[in-house]
Amino acid sequence: MIELNREKKIVATFVTLADSLVVGFDVVELLQTLVDTCTEVLEVSAAGIMLADDYGELSVLVSTSEAGNLVELIQLSTGSGPCVDSYRSGVVVSIPDVESIQNDWPEFTSAAVAQGFHSVHAVPLRLRGAVIGTMNLFGHESVALNEEDAALAQGLADVATIAILQERALKEHSIAREQLQGALDSRVIIEQAKGVISQLRDVDMDEAFTLLRQHARSNHLQIREVSEQVVSRTLTI
């Protein structure tokens, strides 16, 4: 029964991602659904996605937890770590035991262990030879993804990449770049809105994001639109 539910979630996620190829979609919500699914169907505790901007600089776009978000931000601030390395090399970087790489990435290792993570699996988001970001999976246990889960993670990353840079946008390179930049800009306003909600409701940032997302879904609005209203104080959640 558990395996059947897992398969249903996997199928539903691929259907959602595939739908984005033919209809308009909220890229932030789409990728948030993707990383949420990763924590449900893979043996990981947190997941996130980094995307590169017009200048090749990475930013965290979505994350399932503040702990995972912090570890990704540490990598961005130091310019080193498995997720950054995966983006630069364009290959999967899988670390079953984080503490075994202490000498390679000391800042990352310290941050990961402090947040309770002991394994990481970074998958590049690639399309036609171009790497646009990474999907990052963090585990509380020191264990590698098995072959089946590793293949599933790659499949999810591949479909997500296609969803971001769908064919009609790729016809004009400037359109693709604008779409990526728009997604990164959305992340900034979302983080601001999370801070406002966290302060007003006296909740942590994870709960603030849950409230923000629930409001967007229940009112059929994009997360960015709701976030802008929260930041401008025209909406209280």
C-alpha cells in the first residue's frame, strides 16, 4: 500500500510537470511542488532548487525547509560545496557521508551537520548542454540514494528543466532569460513576505511560507502576487 501511494505521487508529479509544457503556470509553485514531492517519495529530509541568473550567479529559488535553505545559502556565500560543484561541472554530485568531505568543503560540512544533514545528492538542471541550476536533496542519515531513487531524482530534475525552459520560450533566448530572471525576482519578494508574516503571526519562517502558499492556492493566485500584497500591507494573512 505504501509503495502504491508512492507510485501515485510520482505519477501525479510528472503529470503536473508535463501540464506546464502546454499551459501557463506559476514556475515557483511548480518547482515547490517538485521539491515537496522529492521529500515524500525519496529517502531525503529536505530539498531545494538553485537557479542561475543572467550572469550565471546562483540563487535559491525554492526549498522545503529553512534548514535546507540555510545550507544552500552557505554554499552560495562561500562559492563552494557539492551543489555549487554540480552546477559548475554539470554532473551529479552525491555525498553519502557529509563528514567525509570535511577537508574539501569545511564551511558546507559544518553548516550541514549543524542543521542535522549527513548526506547530500545534487542533480544539475540541464538542457541542450546548458546547465541552468541544480536540484539538491539532503538527508538526515549518512546513506546514498539507491539506483532507483537516483534515476527518479534525475528524471524529476530533467522534466523540471524542460518546464522552466519550454520550447516556445527557447525560440527567443531573451525570453528564456527573462523567465528565469522573473522566477529569481519572485523569490526575493516571497522571502520578504515570509518575514512579514513571521513577525505579525509570531511563527517561524517555515510556517509563514505554509500560510502564504495556502492563501495563494485557496484564492487561485500566484505566490508572487500574494507576496507583493503582504509586503505592501494591502493583505494580512
